[in-house]
Amino acid sequence: MKHSLRVTLFLIALFLAAHLVGLVVLRSYWQPAASAAAGKPVFSDLPMGLERPDATPGESVIFIIVGVIIGTLLALWLMRFRKPIAWKLWFALAIWLALSVSFIGLFPLPGSILTALAALLAFLKVYKPSTIVHNLTEVFMYGGLAAIFVPLLSVQYAAALLILISIYDFWAVNHSGHMVKLAKMQSNASTFAGLALPYKGQKLQPAMKPLGTKAPKGEGTAILGGGDIGFSLIFSGTVMFQFNLLTALLCSVMAAAGLLILLTKGQSGKFYPAMPAITLGCLLGLAIGTALTAVGTLA
């Protein structure tokens, strides 16, 4: 087992929490009446003047893949040439935008208050990191990202995106190794994008620890990359609007099951690409949900 059972289950719980929050955020931007009239999902505009790209589902997949590649190269360049200030500012801005979109969808409070709260949490996450703040923001921010990208995709294209990202993840972890290097550099700069649970024995620790440091026996950090959460949430979101909520929840639960199997079979101290297992879980959840819907079990 890669981590203790307690730490592993806590990581899975946070993964599911991020999915549940994300689905709620997505439904807050969904317009049921307009969707019924249009015969397809219709969503309200994003706050703060943000706009979704005007692109077809196929173009959106290309846009996202290219964005991932450019973002990874830029992050590696900034970290490689020791530009921590620029990297932290960019990272904090992205967190603030994602949290703002999520909070405005979730809470019936003035936007100015919610964006200020998002700014405070983004600042604390980057400049005053702690286990609680880091993972709390992770649970909420992916709903904001999903609200941007889910309206651009269909289930078919979201599935294609998952498969492509899984292939990239496998190559980036097991062959080029740059994803592992990036995760360590982000952690050393207190800007890791994803869940991170430092632990000692069976107990979680309040202080974040760099991944690059050699931990004493019985200590470590359980991590899950942000893309593992975000891309699977985008898939569940498209399923929710093209099929139904219960099928979407099945996709999320089966994705978590795939992740759980990977973590229980993995070895401590080794890095594994999580997207292939998560993608398999998502697709299996869709297959089960579709079958149950066909026989009238799910509505």
C-alpha cells in the first residue's frame, strides 16, 4: 500500500468532496428552463467578465490539450530558471479566479465579498500554506474550472479528453518523468496544484512539507494532482447534463474506486500516473449508469 489506509481513505474522501462540490457548482450555472426550450444544456454567463471560449467540442479538446502542454512548459521554465515570484503570482491568480467562480455559484452573498474571500484564501494557500487551507481550496476550486469547460464539451469529447490526458499522464510520469519533477518543484515553492496530505504514522500533520525532501521512516505526503480531480470532474459534469445526476455520481464514485485500487496496490515512495485508473473508473461508471438507465433503474 502506498500510504496507510487512514490517509488513503482521507485522500479519497477529499477527491469525492471536490466532485460533489463541483457538481453543485455546475448545477448553479445551469438554466433548466432555457435548456428545456433549447433542447440542450444552457448555462448562465460566468461572473467577473470571464467568458468561455467560442469553440466546438472538438476544438475545445484541442484547446485544453494545448493549454495543458503550454502551461506545463511555462511552469517548468519558471521553476527551472528560479522565477518563484512570477510563478506564485500566476498560481495565486488562477486560484483566485477558480475560487471566485465557484463561490459565486455556491453562496447567495454579494460577489464582492465572495471574490475578496477567494483572494484571501488564494493568498494564504500560496504565501502562508497549511494543510487545512491548501486542501480546503482544492475541494472548492475545481467546480469553478468545471463551470468554464463543461459547457464546451459533450460526453463523447469529454471521454476522448480523458483518454488523451491518461496517455499523456502515463508518459509524463513513467517515461519523461517531467510530471514528477514538476510536482516536486511546485511543492518546494509551496505551489503544488492538487491534494496534499502530510502525515506522520497514522496522523495528518498541519504543516505542508516539500516533496523533494527525504522524510524519516513513517512520514510522507499523500498527493493527488489537480488534473486528476479536474478532468474527471469535467467528465462527470458532462454526464450529468447529457444523462442524469445519478449516472454522474456513479462516474465520480467509480473514479474514486479506481484511484483507491491504485493507491492500495502501489508501493510507498513511488510515483504513479493516476489518470489511467481514474479514466477507467469514469468510463465504467458511465457504462453501469447507462445500463441501469436502460432498464429503468435510474431516471
